[in-house]
Amino acid sequence: MSQKYIKSKNNNSHNAKTYGKYYAKPVYDEKFVETDEIADFIQTQATLKRSDIKAALDELGAAMKHFLGMGQKIRLAGIGIFKVGFSSIGVSKAEDCTASTITSRRVLFQPETERIVTGSGEKNGKVVQKYVNTKTLVKDVTFEELHENQYSAGSNGSGSNTSTGGNSGGTNNGGGSNNGGSTGTVTPSTGGGDNGDNGGNNGGGNNTGDNN
């Protein structure tokens, strides 16, 4: 199995550098992998009963809610760090900056990263290793082009339903192309931003742990 993609032409003329160029655009199956399917998979990888795995997964959300509600950061090995982020209204006086000025709350996720050695080179007369930082969850992902006839068949219901990510051709803050594909919704800031919180590394990322 691999992450599917299609070739997509950028028709946004507002950016001369990317206009008319083709970018790989992710294609997703509209069917979600649910808790039951994850439990089935874990059962094949561990000496645990499916019922025990399912019970633990069902309680994970409640446990995370509990600790986030206490203002704590959660680190799940192999996955990353979760913490609470929020936006607030700016006020002129410090005494007016109270909890009532907080307008939205959300979960910030910083994926775990690994340093992978890619080779070696010379710097200042010394041999040094060359490496890249990669997200643990996606470091083994491979890619496969989904041709137009396959994509059309899936979209029209004669195969598995598919959907595509957005923002082809854009750039992010981590030095890589941002070809869309984020799930969920983005809550816009309504005031003072995230109060210093950073939701993780965009693009290539250079952090391997919790920066805060």
C-alpha cells in the first residue's frame, strides 16, 4: 500500500513562480480507518486480545481530555506531543487580560521526528555526518501515481471513493512544498494569536522534542 497522488496543474495566476506548473496532489480514500480496524491491526502485531486493545483505544480520548484539561502536555511515543492552544482578544491594560478574553481553544500537535543519517561530508577539515529530520509517522510512506482513469472510476463510485488534498504549489514554513492534505478544520485566530504556542514543525522541521 502507498499514498496515492495525481498530477495537478496550478491555475492560480497570482503567483508567477508556480503558475502553470504541475504538482503532485494527494488523493485519499473517503473511508476513514476506524478504531475497530486499528484494534484488529494491533492484535496482529502484539500478544493482546482485540477486546483489550479496543477498550484501551476507547479510553485514550478520555485520558487525553483529562490531562489536557489539567494544562499538561502529552507525549505519545512514536506519534508526538499534544497540548492546548488558544487565541485571545488583545486589551490595553494587563488587569483586563483575563480568562474571559480567551475566544477559542484547540489541540496543537507536534509530530515526533527522527534524525536519519544520509551520508557524510567535510566541514572545516573534519568529516561530519549529513542527516535529515523526518516525521516518525510518515518516514516509511511510499508514493504511487493514481492515473486519471483510476481516479475518475473511484470518484464516480465504481471503486473506492476518493478525495484530494488542497493547496497545490504553495509553500510552507519548513522548506518543503505544501501540497495540502491536512484533515479537520482550521480555527482562525481572533485576537492575540496562540500566546507563543507553536503547533509543531511545518515542512522539514528541525525539532526532535518539545520546544516549550
